[in-house]
Amino acid sequence: MASEQPNVQPAASSQVCGVQGASRRSVFGGGLALAAAVVAGDSLSSLVLSAGPAEARAFAAPPPGYRLQVDKIDGYSFVYPEGWIGVTSSGNDIFLRNPRNIDENLFVDISSPSSSRYDSVTDFGATAADAADLLLDKYLVREFMSTRLGIRREGKIISSASREGANNRTYYDIAIRITSYGSKNAYVATSEEMMRDYGVEWDRVLWTTLGAASNRLYELRFQTAADSFESSKAVIDKVTKSFAVVDVDPDQSKVLLPSSLRALSNSL
């Protein structure tokens, strides 16, 4: 049995074009306006995208070396490095990875409004520190839980901060380090065999930005190896600070296409 890796699964990505991810959502038309924020150099520029078959889009270009991802139906946007690729077949709303570094990837996950309601990120955690504690428990108790013999997972909160971001909403930025210890031999049967090759399996930093809109909690998570975290900070900062969420029209967000049309729209 191979060593376990953090459970971050790929997901369906939106369309790739000059402004990434717009056309699959514009299949529905309508008058939804999406206000977001993107990083341009050292300044924050505002972005407004209007949905509709023939409506013009006015936007601030992403910084050099980055592309813009927009999801009009679910109401979020962010920039990500050029060259990163979308991977399909997961439950996450979108999953992107760095083909030059297998340890670097990011995804967006959105809570269901039917199971919980979030008017603000403060409904998840009263402070960024509270939210960080909840995320750490989630990672250790549920997401990275392992039933393999001798596997031990340790977590440490690196930082947590609250800020006012796009659309005057409160966002939490949280960095957590997760380290997995286990035997390098996945076929050990006894504790004695396990301890012969016991050591670090993987060591990752999960940088999560939380936002809330439309009664849902949005999570953008950027993952990288712990030993390359410092060198990745500039990219992480651009991606996470650009993350913006907005309230969406509930009637429009509930529109579902048949599977055949969804496949077609994904390819547009």
C-alpha cells in the first residue's frame, strides 16, 4: 500500500480563455454582476464582470504571469499563476495544480446553504484564531485521519489573520502546517517492523482564505510543501488576496443543466 497523501482531490474547472472560467457560467445569461478584487503589482484593483450573452465585460487585467478565474454562478473569483492546469473529477468546485511542482495546488470548496448558513466568516469562527482552531481540528480529526498502522498526523497553526477584502467583506487568512509520520514500508504487520523505517511521510503547509456570501462559507486553499513555503509566499499572497466572493441570485444559482449540456458548456 502506498503512503497516503493529503486528501485534496481535483475538481471540474471552468473555461480557459483570456478571462478564465467565464463562459461555462455565462451559458445561463441573466443580469448577475460580479464584483471582485485582483492584485495588480502592489496595488489592489477592482473588477466588475457582467453576465449576459452579449454584454461587454469591463475588468482590470490580472498581474503579469497570472490568469483570472471567475465563477458567476457560485459567486467567486481569484487569480492564479499562468501555466497551472485544471484537473477534473472531484467534489471540489475547482482544482488547479502546478505541473512543474507536484506539491503545489489549490482548490475552492463551498458549503451547502441547506446544511448551514453563514452571513459572515464570523459565523464560522468569532475570530481568525478561533477559525484556525476549527480548521486544525477538521484536518486532524476528519480530513487527514488514517487507519493505517502507526500513522501519526501532527498539526501546527502558523498564522491567522482577519482583513477587510473585496466588496468590504471580512476574510480570514489561515496557515496550518500538517506533518504525517509513518513507516516507509507500507506492508509492515507489527509495531517492531513499523519502527525500523519510521519517519516523515509528507510535510505540507495549507494556506486557507475563508469568505462568506449567499449564506455559504467559501474556502480557497493553497497547498505547498513545508520546505518551499517561504519561496511560495509571493504567489500565495497574490492568489489569496485576490480571492473575492459575492452574493448571487438564488434563482440563477439553482439552474441546472442536463449532464450532456454541462459537458458541452465545460468545453466552451
